[in-house]
Amino acid sequence: MRAFVQVIGSVFLLAFMSCAFADFSIQGLKFEDQRDMNGVHVENAKINDARVFHATLGKVIERPYSDVVSDILRFDERCNNDYRDKRRFSPKEFNCQHLNKNLVESIIIRDIKAPPAKAENEKERFLIFRNIYNREAFQNYDLVIFTEKLDGNKKHLAQISYAMMSDDEAQKYLATAEKKKSVFDVIQGTYEIEELDGGKCRVGMTYTTKTSYWMMTNGFAVGMIYKSMAEGTMSTLQSFDHPLVVKK
């Protein structure tokens, strides 16, 4: 599985575009305690008083490339309907189609200020406001950038990247913004989608977090965090096996 992600990553990350989120990189980190959990490769690295967790996985999806890309971009369809009473900005009667255990609501914001220089091959850029509940309430904005190009065989390659923003970064895009509250210093991830013959596509995923929160940097917490990351990322990837219901 790790080899699969490294191969697809070499296609996208080296030949596709410069990374849109350059503030934090795992390049050069010495990862330790690497494990494979139900098809997900997880690992972590200690950096001073902080710990970085990284997950990678990938699979071939038996659905057309364009349909999968469209479904990945529908971030508002991921939440936990059991937390509907905690929603602030979305209707309480709305039913998310994809379960995200700790996500109360995920609000897509396209009405943003003009961004800085666009990434190469950029197709779309928007924000997501995430309202989160895990024993207490948390919230943050993510910046999402969707890029796309054709390879030498005229097949589509797409990259959909997201990264949690600081309060200062969010204010560059919004006139008024909610204050970030998170136990994480970094949350970022990437979907890499490659069009294949026969109406199929290959999807690679990476997910990275960095935290200096004491309860999550101790060694005893590593197994618990691995389990949560493996379950969450695999659940997300498997959700693309089936199309979302298009609501009219």
C-alpha cells in the first residue's frame, strides 16, 4: 500500500504542481513506529515538544474519474448526523451522506476575497468552516485548492489539497471570521486522482497532523491516534466506491 502511494505521489507531486501549502512539510522527518492498519500506513515523528502523525493509503475506484472528483469536492456531505443539535450554520434536518465521527458540520465558503497568486493548473479555491465536537467544541477553517491537468496520454490528473488555517490566514480570505480552536497545530491532507481506462480511477490519500497538546504527544496515546486515523481515512476512501445522491 505504501509503495502504491509513493508511486502515485511521484506522478502528482513532482510533475504536477508546486505544493500550495508550503508552511509545513514532512520532508526530512524521521518517522518512527510505522504500522499498517487495515490497508492504511500510519507513522509518527517527534519534533521537540510536538508530534507529527501521517497516514497514507490508496485504491482503484470502480467509478468514472469526473464523478469521484465531484464527490470529493462535496465536503459539506461529511459530518455526524447524531450531532445535528450542535449545528450553528447548517439546517438541523440536513442529512450528511458520509459519516465523519467528530464533525458537527462542514460549511463550504466560496464567497471569499481575491486570493494571492494562484497555484499552477488551479481550477478552484474555497474555504471550509469545520464545526467539531470531541468531548468539547472546536472549530477551524480549511483552505481547499483543486488543481487538474492532462498527462501524456490525455488522461486527467487531479489534486485536491486542504490545510487548516491560522486566524491571520483566514482573515486574508474573509471580512469576518470565527476564531480557530484546535488541539492541532497542523491538519492537512491531499486526494490525488488519476483517470484510468474502463471508467475507473485511482485515488491516493495522505493525511498529516501536528500537535503539541501534551495528552497527544505522550507515547501511550500513539496507538489510539493511529486507530482513529486509520479508521477515518479508510472510511473516507471507501465512501467514494458509491455515488452521492444528487439533491435537487
